[in-house]
Amino acid sequence: MAIDLRSDTVTKPSKAMREVIAAAPVGDDVYGDDSTVNSLEERVAEMFGKEAGLFTPTGSLANQLAIRMLVAPGEELLAETNSHIVRAELGAAATFSGITTRTWPAKNGLLKASDALEIARPNSGPYLVSTTAIAVENTHNFGGGTVQPLEEIKALRKGADDLGVALHLDGARIWNAHVASGVSFKEYGKYFDTISVCLSKGLGAPVGSLMLSTKDRVAKARVWRKRYGAGMRQIGLLAAAGHYALDNNISRLSEDHRLAKKIAVAVAELNPALIDPTTVDTNIVGLDLASLGMSAAELATTFREKGLWISALGPKYARLVTHLDFNESQCDEAIEILKSALKAK
Ligand SMILES: *Cc1c(COP(=O)(O)O)cnc(C)c1O
């Protein structure tokens, strides 16, 4: 059987998760009647010290609803150059909300508060675009699953307060950041006005994300969710999977981190130009192929023929992601495949 390391979204719901799904109490969530959705929204909001939460089908929608609450049409959101909001949401902020974005580049996606604050231009008057929010991604996906330094987050909050600018956390993998850093969810939560989190990545739920913020913003976002066509009915079936994921699948992420590190160390032994294993904080192994005479797409094809699926995310950037459905013996097998394919290069 192929080993699939394209993403941590490829996991399938376990038998135990499916049993919880089957037994979930449900109701019509557009009427606010689904008790399983309501309890999930309250639970996750409380975990991050926020007043309210909104269940969404995707993390992209949770991000988009959140930034829509912070940035008016014609205003500006700042984000890192390779952030998911900028690179992987198909221009949704501009398309749906009239939001313009400006970016700063960061090595491995790592936040330096000054990078963002130096380009922020709030209250720019009648000629220039006004900055109203800054987004931070933690962990940073295309940065290689890096964990944002808490000191920089604190400095960004302070600087943003001085400027009167809001902060959004794209916390699709905040669970991984928490497990790797030991920083609590409440601590991460307190620096941000809005937060998105995904249940369908490392936590292994089939679908589901949440947007978290104040009661007022979440009430408004609920209207926009319906307007975008994502008002859902007996969705407690999926919220139940989210509850199960939170109950069972957070602390085990350390195992995914351990196996990602093992892969990174093995790759670096073959060719240290491909990856510096000390940059692998969590479950993502990003390979820089600049030194190889082959593209990421060619490398992915070579691996695939040997039974290992990876993602080619740029001409010279490939990504492997460890997850719930990937174990130690598959890891050893994957390393053998990496060795045999890369030795030839
Ligand atoms: C996966 C991901 C999202 C949301 O993705 P969806 O596929 O829309 O659920 C948002 N931000 C980051 C950093 C992600 O990795």
C-alpha cells in the first residue's frame, strides 16, 4: 500500500470516531438546534479564551469570515508572503470581501514583529490604503511547520495596539504549535482578535474548522457564513468527529513530530542541502531542491513510482507531512524509498 505524506488532511476517520459520529445528537443548525455543534463551538471558544465560536466546513472559510470581520472593503490585511491566506485561498479575500493584501517575506515563515509593523500603515487618509489587520500563521505551513516565537507574537500585539490594528491567527495547526512549544491555547488565544482552527488536519476529523472571536463578531460571521452558502443542517455528525478529535488526538501529535524529525534527519544525511533538520519543529518536512537537478514534480513522480506520495508545492519545493495514519514501520519504509531515490541523484 502506498504511503501518503502529501498532507495531514489525508487521514480517514477511525472506527471509534465513526461510532461517535453515528451516535451524535443532531438538530437543524441553521435554527441553532444542533446541540453537538453548539457544544463544540462553546468548547473550542473556551479553550482559546474567546467568547464564541462558529463551525465551518473549511479552514479557508473560517479565515475568510474572520478577516472579513476585521477589514472593510478597500482596506488592507498584512500577511507573510507564503501564508495560506495569501497563497492558498484563491484570492478569496479580494473576491468576496474587497480586501487588499500586502505581504512581508520571512525565512521559514517565522514571524518577526518588526517585519509586519514596519509596513503597517493605519489611517492612511484619502490617497493610500489603510492597514486594519495583520494575520499570523501558526504553525506556518509553507514555512515547513514552524512554530511562531511567543516573544514575537507578544511584540506584534503590543505594536498592533499602538497602531490600532487588529490581529488574526490562522491556527489551522495551532494544535501542533501547542504540543511542540508547551504554550497553552489560552495563551496563544489572548493575543488575537480572531482565530481559525482546523479539526481536519493533524487531529484527524474528516471535515471541520472553527472561527473564534467575540460574540458580536461571531454573530455577524454567522450571517456571512449563510450568505456564502455554508449554513449547514444536521451537522452535529461532523461536530461529533471534532469532539472526538479534541478528546483523543491532540497529545499524540508529538508522535507525528518525532517521525517528521526522523525523516528530516535521514534526508539531511543523504544531502544536507535539502533540509536542515533543526528547522523541523512539527509534522511538516519541506525540502529545498535548489541543489538537485530535478524539479519537485519530477521528484514526486519518482517517489510515487516507489510507493511514496509527497506534494510538489513549488518548482523546487517539496513537502512531506506526517499524520495519524502513518506509523513507525511506514516511516522506516518511507526512509528506504527516500534513500534509494535520492542516492541516484
Ligand atoms: C489547511 C490550512 C487552512 C485551511 O484549509 P482548508 O483546506 O480550507 O480547510 C488554513 N490555513 C492553513 C495554514 C492551512 O494549512
